[in-house]
Amino acid sequence: MKIGLVIYGSIDTLSGGYMYDRRLVEYLRAQGDAVEIISLPWRNYAAHLTDNFSFRLWNGQQAARLQNFDILIQDELNHPSLIGANRGKHPYPIISLVHHLRCSELRPKWQNDFYRVVEKKYLQSVDGFIFNSQTTKGVVNNLIGNSLPDVVAHPPTDRFGGAISEKEIKERGKPALSNAEGKKELHILFLGNVMERKGLHTLLEAVSYQQSALQIDVVGSLTTEPEYVKEMQEFATVNGLSSTVHFHGSLNNQPLIEKLKNSHILVVPSSYEGFGIVYLEGMGFGLPAIGTTAGAAGEVIRDGVDGFLIQPGDSHSLATKLQIMNERRDVLVQMSLAARTRYLAQPKWNQTANQIRKFLLDMK
């Protein structure tokens, strides 16, 4: 197949959505398909909307280059730029790859009402969907009454290879008395770009209530929402958490693996997740995950079994969960082993990507 993929910016951007796109491209190319990346420039939402007056797929300067595709995939993140481009008869099917809808995120109702109108127009302009979760599929179906062809294909969770051993998990769960007060330390990992939607403020508020000994590693981009990052760093300083909360910026490969191996629990209390790939990645290292009831985290986390689900913003409930994990190391180890089991039960990416490819072959 000859396939086009429309994204914003670089395919190498560090985020769960871009990793999904990148791994899909790698898989398709490995099967002998030709995949061309069509990159539109990152700007603000209003500027992206103006693309509808100029960017076209079927005519203009790019037409000759783009006419030879068998199928075109568009990352739904690009929706504000593509409504006009998709208008009219398509020379090949357009498939929208939907990670989550912008209008599902937590923000003032009037803003989401506007985004909902724009996204609905975009979603009605395509011929089929790749969804990353049943939750995302349900949201889209509720918005447009979808009867178009689709496939639900969960994101890849195997970039770090197999799970760590049960022995390593049990050893790590022992209460090491390594701080000045001789208290048990719980090592918490927050993994995600530091932006308001990911809920770092909820974690820091929960930690500020604690008397327990905690260490928090914050791993993720510090440049996506710099004002929010500054606010979080100031919160840590004002609340006496400077020696507890450590901001590392983005990490990858071995440095990230070391953080995952040396943590006890993963906490990413997002206001919304279209799937939550990070929870499963952490489970491969035996980390119980704490997410929220908003979005698709519940498709990954079994509340009280391999993690916890809290209401978005409920820092008091989160503080209680963290105290339990630190004081009851038997519970921590039990949930850590359950997290490992959950990770091993997840279908491998090659199986999932093969589903997508079969879907695309049927659509071309």
C-alpha cells in the first residue's frame, strides 16, 4: 500500500500519541508499505483554523505528490487544519486516527462547546476511524452517530521489552529505612509532559498533606506549558517539598528505565486520558497505577487490584491511597504483582498493528 500520514510537527515528538503514530509507521513499512509523512507546522488553534483557507489535499502544489496514495491517515490532533482540505470527493479513503477529542479535555464549557462544533465537522469529513480505546470510540459515536468503518487498536506498550521479574518486585517492595528520620520511603513516579491536563498539581497537593516519607520523580517535558511548570515548581518550594519533588525533564531509553525500575508506584492523575499508555508501561515494571475516572484509564487500571482510580482533582483521596501504599507494603507488593500480570495480558503491538493493517487493506 501507499499510505500518507498527516501530523503536526515531527513524528519523533515525545508523547504517547506520537509514539503510537511512529510505531504504526514503523510496522507498516516493515510489511513493505510505503508511508509518507505529511507534516503541517505547529501553531496555535486559531492559526490552524486558517489552514482551511489555503491547505488542500486534492489540488494545488501538493496535488501531484499526493494523488498516488491508496489511503490517507490523519491524526485527529490535526482536525482544525483539515476540514476544508477534506471537503469534496476524495480520490482515496481518509481514515482519522483518534487518540482523544480535544472537546473531552477539562476546560470551561463554552470553550469545549466551540471545540465540539469544529471537531464534529472534521469527524464528519472522513471515511473511517482508528480508535485507541473503546472509550474514544464511544465519545466519537456519541458526537456524530458514527456508522462508518472503524477498528479499535490499543497503543503499543512494549517499547521497554518484557516485564521485570516477580523477584525484583518483591525485593523492591521491602521497606527500606533510607531517610534521616528512619521512615519508610515510597518512591512515586509522575511520567508525562508537565501540563495541567496531566494533573501534577493534584499529586503535589496530595503530597503536601502527607506525614509519610515520599520521593517524587517528575519525568516529562518542561517546555510544553512553561507557565504551569513554573507554578508547580513554586508550589513545591512554598510547601517545603523541594527535597521531595525532583523535576527531571524528558528522559528516554536507559535513564527512563532506571526511574521506572526504582519507583514503587506510578501516579498520573490526568483530567482526561484517551487510553493511558503510560499506565501499562509502568505496569511492565510492576508499578501500580493511579489515574482518574475521566476517560479511558479504567480500561487499563482495575481499581483496588493493580492501581486506583480517583475523581479528577481529588487530592485528599490520592493522599489516602499513597499512605496505604507506603504503610502497607504487603498491599503494595500484592498490587505490584497484579500490575505485572495486567501488563503481560495486554496484546502485543504486532498483533494490534496487524489489525490496523488489515482494516486499511479492506478500506483501500
